[in-house]
Amino acid sequence: MIDVLVIGGGNAALCAALMAREAGASVMLVEAAPRAWRGGNSQHTRNLRCMHDAPQDVLVEAYPEEEFWQDLLKVTDGQTNEALARLVIRASSDCRGWMRRHGVHFQPSLSGALHTARTNAFFMGGGKALVNAYYRSAERLGVQVRYDSPVCDLELRDGRFIAAHLAARDVDGRRLPAERIEARSCVLAAGGFES
């Protein structure tokens, strides 16, 4: 039995899979899309908003926590869990080192775009390059990846995850039967709010 089953194949799913594997867990990631379409909406991203108290490589000036928090409140119309949001904001200041270790490269913002050069770190090659870097890292670390594997049901007992059920599917002209995958824990990361 695997330790962690990750359902989804975009940025959040890949980060969860990589972190679990780095912590020593056996990990399987199931992605509904075929390999060529992997990554979901993450393929279309281009940057990461980062808090920083001083200039950092591709980020200019400063973008302090309180300003980031106020910007987030404007975007969410105040509908934000402050404790969780501030945790993410603070972590954004040093997550790029972890991302670089997994093959993500950053590039400066376009010249003359001071606001985004101050708040956002841009992925070299965009979201597709981000996703590809994470998949290469996952493969290198031994994360099992299953494409064309849509989950149709979750099996719970007393509120705890037991197994995921994959739908029967056609892959490369073959009909694959439905499948049950047990795991000690599960991370659901299948589709952000923009899906």
C-alpha cells in the first residue's frame, strides 16, 4: 500500500507529491488528463506573487506582508481566512529556493513593469515549463505518476480515506477496467477555483 495518493496533476498536486516524497513517503499521483495535457490550469500560469522585505534576485524593491495582505483583501472582497492567508504570504518569501531545487527557473519582469517586478516572480517558460520541471523532479524522486486516470469515487470509512476508484477508461486503443487504489492518506488537488 502506498503512503500518499495525490489526485490531480497541476501545481498544487505536484507540490504535495514532491513534499510528501521528500518526507520519505511512497507517493502515487493520478492525473485524469493524458500526459500531453498534464498540468491543468497550471500550464497557463506565468508567475508567483512573493512577499519580500528587500530586493531579491528577480524581485525589486520590497513587497511587505501587510501590503500583500491588503492586496489579497481587495481581490477576495475580504472573504479570506487571515491566519491561513498570512501563512501563505510569509512562506511565499522563500519558496523560490525550493522551486529552484525542483528545476524551476525565474526571469525578470518585463522592463518598465515596476509593479509586477516588485510583487511577482515570473517562471522562465511560463506554466508549462513549471509543470514539466516538477514532473521531471517527481520522476527523479520516484513518485509514481498515472495519466489517463480519472477518479470517479472516494471510499471513506468513519470519515477517513480508504481508497480511490478510477473510472474504466480507453487508453491507446485499449479499454482499461475500473481500478481501486488504497493509500494511507490522500491529497485532493483536482481543479482550482478557475477550473
